[in-house]
Amino acid sequence: KNQVEQSPQSLIILEGKNCTLQCNYTVSPFSNLRWYKQDTGRGPVSLTIMTFSENTKSNGRYTATLDADTKQSSLHITASQLSDSASYICVVRVSGFQKLVFGTGTRLLVSP
Amino acid sequence: EAQVTQNPRYLITVTGKKLTVTCSQNMNHEYMSWYRQDPGLGLRQIYYSMNVEVTDKGDVPEGYKVSRKEKRNFPLILESPSPNQTSLYFCASSSPGTGDANVLTFGAGSRLTVL
């Protein structure tokens, strides 16, 4: 069964600190993995996409990694800001289909 | 501005009273989809459409209908709403292909309460 699991479910960090969010998937065949950021009450917005051949990709203070062998991805946030408070959702696309498998997200709260 | 527009944003209704949530996109996207989001369950796909007149069930289609008569519009219809359909609903669209081309653009969400 295609599944995406994220950890932790929720996280509180102090402003300026770093954090890492985890995503483990069992989707097959794998096409790509995308991280979305969802602010409270808003629709998700794409942060970055990882394909099979990519190990690391950065988007400002966000760095995503992908290990296709262990089927794990992480999202590292550097020097967190209050505006990083949001839910972060890992979404994996099944190759050859428009099928997406969503994780339940990690809720991040950055405290002043 | 490229966007997906949903209406209404907020709605309180009663059991059994038919309602429609509209979704429109201005990006000429072929693919459109509806999701519901509930606490602890994440986003679950209700229906999707690969193009005009082409729709298919997602993971939780029971109690919902959709239509795709025009490329830009993809309304979600609840013929006889029930309290378990109280949720936050998102419409999204994307173009086909791989990589960045198929990023989903989401609407702002429609919060529905069924009493």
C-alpha cells in the first residue's frame, strides 16, 4: 500500500534555531517527492521538488534531501523565523499516474 | 495573477440541503482535483479530472459529485450533505508532465459545516 509518513507530528522551536522534518514513503513506482508549506487557513504552497536522481535541493533557508534507497526525505529549516510557523506536507507522486500520496504533515510552531 | 478561486470560503448548512462549491482556475490547466482536509488525516483526494469531460474517483468520493464541462471550472456538488462532510475543502490544478510542470496550485479553501 502506498503510504507517506511524516515525523514529528508537531514541533515547537525557538526563533533562530534550526529544525529537521522527516518523511518516509513506501510509494512505488516513485516519480517525485514534493514538500509543501501550508499556513493556517490557506492552501498548501510548493517549497521544493525532489526527483529520483536528486539528493539535495535548497530554496533559501529550506533544504530538502532525498535518499531513494531508504525511501526517506527530510526538510531542514535554517535560522527559523516566526513566519515559518505552518504545517509542512510531504507529497509523493506515483510514476506514470496523476496519483499523489499525501503525508499528514508536521505542524511547526516557531516561538519568539 | 495565476490562481485557483473557490467559493464560498465559508458555509454553514443543514443536513440534506444540496450545495455546490465552485472552483475556477485561470492557468489553462488540464488537471483539477478536490481534496478534503480533516485534523490528523491530512489531505484526502475526493475526485479529480484529467481534462474536460474526464473525471475519476479519488480516495473518498462517497457523497460527492463533480463535473468538468469547461476547462477552467470544476465544481464540487454535495447532493445531500451530512455532518460527516464537515471539513475544509481544497481545489487544486496543475498542468501535465513531470517535474516542476506538475506542481499543484491550491485554492484558499472552503470551510464547510453541516449541522
